[in-house]
Amino acid sequence: MANDWLDRYQPTGETEEADVARIRALLAGGGNPWSRVTSLHLTASALIVHPDSGRVLLRWHQRQQRWLQVGGHGDPGESDPLAIALREAREETGLPDLRPWPDARLRHVVICAVAPGKGEPAHEHADLRYVMATARPEAIAPESADAPLRWLSLQEARDLIGANNLQVTLDRAELTLAGHGAPGHAGRSNDHHSRESSTRCS
């Protein structure tokens, strides 16, 4: 399995460095790192943005009882995290034109604790996060009635998710939006060390 997506990634802060080290150990273990039968396994997700308005798209996750980014588990035979994140994002939003934005780099790596449910014991997700963009925000189509979608400003999204590691993903997305001239985004100065250590789990 080619893991160049992780080799190119530069973690920020002690928490993320420790998470990346655990993921490297998982990948070196010889098993399927995407298998849901292991207590720690990979997932891939995407924070979807509309660069023209600077808004982000969140989805209600019934199991976690939270508004979060879209994404999830790899299907059998899948091993490319970007492809998994893109497939999941398309399935969950119905957006036909999603693309990695502004490029295909991994944007955030975080290990999240997941409570038991649906017959599964408590476990951990090693979530690999990307930013993706659409030019057609009005085209969203939730995959089910209990998985609604909401376009939000970054501040609205921060207020909605509370103390969650997605705050760090939002911070990084805002810096990228500011760098590409999205309206209303001058960038933020954030202490990622403290924010990461205080928002560990979904």
C-alpha cells in the first residue's frame, strides 16, 4: 500500500504528531488499516467549501448527535483516502462537481474516540481530512431525511459544533479561503496546540 499521502503530511503540534505516529504504526502493522473490526482504523472525510461565498457545508450525524463534516469508512478494496473522501462526500451531499480544493493535499489528521453503538464497541477513527469545493451550493441533496445538510459561515459553523476537533479543520480551511480571496476572510491567528488538545474527540 502506497502511503505517500502521509509521508508528505506535516503535523502541527504535539497532539497531531502523536496521532500521526499512531497511524504510521497502524499502517506498518501488516493488516488492513481500513477494517472496521480493529479498535483503531482509518476513515476519510471532507470539509466542503463554497469559495465564492466563503461558506462551509455540515451534515447532521445521527449517531454522534452532532453537526460534522461528511465522510466515513472505506469500502472493501478501497485504500486511497482522497478517493474515499470524495466518494463519501458525493454520496452524502449529492453535489456533482466536488473537487479537492485548492489542491489534493491532506489538510488535517486526527484520532477521534467513537462511542459504542449499532452493535459496535467503543473504538477510534484515525480520520484523514481534506477540503473540497463546489461551485453549485444549491445542488445539495441529503442522502436521507435524518442526515440534513446546512451551508454556514465559518463563525456559524464554529458556534454550532462547539468543542470539537473540527474547529481545527475550520481554522485551516479559513486560512486557505483567505489565501484565495474568499469574501470576508482575512485569516485568523490560532493556537493550534491548545485547540487540538482541547478538542480531541467527535
